[in-house]
Amino acid sequence: MTPPDPSLRSRFLTEVSKAEEEINLARAALMVAREEYPQLSEERYLGRLDLLAEETRDRLDDENAHVLVLQELLNAVYNRHGFRGNREAYYDPRNSFLNDVLDRGLGIPLTLGIVVLEVGWRLGLPLEGVNFPGHFLVRFSGDAIDLLIDPYDAGAVRFEDEAQELLDRVYGGMIRVHESFLKAASKREMLVRLLMNLKSLYLNVRDHDRALAVVERILLVRPIAAGEIRDKGVILARMGRKDEALEQLEAYLNVAPDAPDSERILALVEDLKNGSGTQG
């Protein structure tokens, strides 16, 4: 993997440090993808989202009722352009890169949701992301009614009181819907969720370089996230970068001394100091 471009990281930090309403979610997601595709043109893919919005607007003539605009948006994304959930290869990292999603028309709930949100925002629609457990959703907040859009299920539209049905699909009826599950997700929260998806994929295949790069970017969004400080230390230890690992793990123990895994991390610190530690 190519070492991260410091200027790209700096731009990413600048973007995610803006006020919520000023963050360009699509651009930040494309910056995430650029660490995998250094030659990626952000403007090209932002232009693709612009074109989707223009196409939708053109088919509406002068109609601007939000519900009808939403219907035409979903028709454009899922019917005319054929975007769909990648059920055959859900854990393919390309599903988390917005450029790949736009090129291939395949994604996971979150990245397909970003497409719907970004095109909808361009059309002036009142849309927001929802970090629903195990399944990202998009909420349409209309004047008279709120609707949930499932970006992974061809843009299926449901009333909020049908959220239990979605939760049952993921957890088999073991969990009841709580109002916190339907809380709006900020753009930073969506970006962290995107990065956490990639982190999980890379850790599962022991791709330490890419996992470390992801954790470093999560920490740009959430600098004092204790779990990410710990994971950075563990990954560095696996890479044989002992001194850096010790710095991160000791920082974790300082900020979370009573964490449930503090004894395990303390043991790892002692192992690293004694020259054994995790590697490989």
C-alpha cells in the first residue's frame, strides 16, 4: 500500500472539522477512497452526483412537491441507473468506496445511502442519515409525514412505525426498537461508520497497513476516541512497531484506566516492554 499523502490527510481533517452544514459528505467519502486510489478525481465523481440530480430535475419539469421529487430521485437511482445492494459480495471493500459505488452501481446500505442523500440534497429534499443498528437508513422529513428509505433494498419506503420489521431482519426479533435507533446521524458519524466498516474488513484479513490507515483517519474525526487509540496500538504491535505501539497503548490506559480490557492491554504493554508482544 502507498504511504498516505500528508496533504490529503490535511484536507480530510479540514473537511471534517467544518461546521456540520458545511461538511461536503461526498467529498470527504471520496477522500477516504483516494488513499486506495491516489489518482482518483474527486471533481469527476462529484460531477456524477450533480448529473444525477440534474437528470432527476429535468424529468420533473416544474414539479417541486417534495414527495414527488423523492419518488423521481429513487426512480433515477434504482430503476434508471440500476444501483443495488451488493448481496453477492457484501464484504468487498469496494462497496465502501464512493467512486466504486458510482462506477459499479453496487454498494452497502451506507454508501448507497450517501448517494441518495447527496443527490437529494442537491434537489433541496429534507433528507438525513439514520445510523440504524446493522442497517443504515435515510429519513425523509416531510411537512406531514416522516418516511424511512432503505437504500440497500432498492430505495424501499416505509413508515417509521415499520422500523421493527427492519430490525427483526438483522437481529431475528431479539431486539426491540428504541427511539435512539432512529436518531439522525451527523456527517461525521456517517464518515466514522464508513471508516469503521473498512477497519473491520481489513482487520479480518489481517491487512495491518490498511487497518492502521483507517484508524488514523477515524482519529482525525474523533481524536480522543479511546477504543481507536487502543486499536491503533494493537495494530502497531502486530506490525512490530513496538515504541509507537507502547505510546498508544499507554495513552489508552491513561484515558480509560477502568476499561474492561485494561488488564489485557496492561499485559500487552508489559510483553512489549519485555520484548515479546504481538506480531504478525
